[in-house]
Amino acid sequence: MSAVAPVAIGIDIGATKIAVGLISPSGAITHRKETPSKGNSSEGLATDLANLIREVVHGEEISSVGIGSAGPIDVQRGTISPVNIPIWRDFPVVELVRDITKIKKVSLLGDVVALVYGEFKLGAARNKLNILGLVVSTGIGGGLILNGEVYNGSTWNGGYIGHTLIGGSDKKCFCGGVGCIEAIASGPSMTKWAKDNGLPISNDAKFEDVAKAALEGNAIAIEAIRLGAQAIGIAAANASAFLDLDAVILGGGVSESGEIFWKPLQEAFAQSKAHNKFLKVQEISSCDLGKDAGLIGAALHGMI
Ligand SMILES: [Zn+2]
């Protein structure tokens, strides 16, 4: 009799790439493939998913499938409408994956929730119960684990911290709001602030260019990143107090810029939560599982 435990398929659907992996119950990735997201057709997404799944499955016994996707998502209908890929609207990803795999047990999570779940089970938030996860890159995403379980909220948008307000900013956000933390602290928002305030960078400059200038000592770049980090630190402290969290983790491209981002982030977080002495969470942690945290988290959640 075979003693090999069944594995799960993990799927991570983002604005830049789609990744599919075979994940063991212990969270190990045995096969993994990815392809750039093609935002020009829904058929492209369907074909890519079918191809990637075919490439990673080699006759293994599959227990379940877990999907983590850029949101908004609708878990009840099993659909996704990633905000950064306008052509994918109400895309029936759960039904499609059931058709491709013939597996009934398919779960759907928001991408940041999937990441937080991975870090909760195996990474930076192991042994914690109440966790906020943040992903800071082209946008700011959030996801929550409360009392050891994924918190979806009423419309599966729980943890939607990027478009909450911390006050003191008149920055217009693409969502229609004014002063959202995403309008202050996403990679493109910090880059725009730096350019508007005199950093000599091109119109298509990226956050990496600002980070590089900051590392070289440019005061405008340092201030752009400090203001963004401060906004995130305040928002994370607000969430920590409001929900009595015991962990905050942060990932995404911006988090890879090192101390120029992390130092002002931790300072703002510590200062903003200092008066709430009950809080167990001491600092914001970086993710442990790297770029596949969401893939692993989605698969592990699918196994429940
Ligand atoms: Zn907004």
C-alpha cells in the first residue's frame, strides 16, 4: 500500500504572474511553474491555468486545490475580478479549476490572505493567532487571521487596509478617496512624491530607482520613503490596537528595499502603538516564505 500522502495544488493569481505548484501537507513545493499574467483576454487566463496545472501534475494523488487571487474576489460565486486586470471581471475561476482538475475541493482566498495564511502555518507568524499581513508593492494589500482562522469579512474584502485613512494627507487615490495610505505609501505613490519634489527621475521611474537614490543619500528619496513607511506604520498600529493583534507581517517589493524603509516603518509603528501598552506585537515582521508564501498558503488552506 502506498504511504505517500496526497498533495494539493496551489494557485497564485496576481497582476504580474500566475504561479501553480504542487504542495505537500508540510508545505514543501514539489513542482512549480509560472507564466506572466496576460491581461488581454479571459481565455488567456483559462488556457494558462490549464497548461500550468498540466505541467505540474505528474500522476500524483491530489487532495484539493487552493487558489489565492488578487481581489476583489467572491468566494460564494467562486469568481475573481482583479482590480489591476480590468478584463478579468467575475471570472469563474473555481468552476474552471474544477473542470480542469476534476477535483471538487477547491478553495478561494484573496492573495494577501493566502500569504498571511502561509506565514501563519509555516513562516513569520507561526504560533500567533491574530495577524495582519500587508503587501506593499504597486498597491497596498491586507489580509487578516483572527483567532487562528482566515477572516474574510462580509464581502471577502476583510483586511482592505490600503484604502483606509490616517489623516493629514490630501493625496487623491485612484479609488476616489483622499488620503488613503495607498495614495501615500505604495511604490508608485512614493515614486511620484519623490519626482514631484525634485528627485531627477524619469516619468517611468520605479520605486527601485527611488530606493537606490535613497541608499546613495539623496534627501528627497529618503523623505519620500520615510513618509510612506510612516503612513504604513501608523495604519498597522491602528489595526493592531483595534483588533488586539499579536503579529503584523509585511511583504511585497517595497519591503525588499532594506533599512531605508524598515527603520522609519518600525519607528512609526512603535511610536503610534506606544500608548496601547496591552499590545503583544512589538514590531512589524518581514515574511519568511518568500515569493511563494501565497502559493503555499492557498494550498494549505485548500487542505482544511
Ligand atoms: Zn484609495
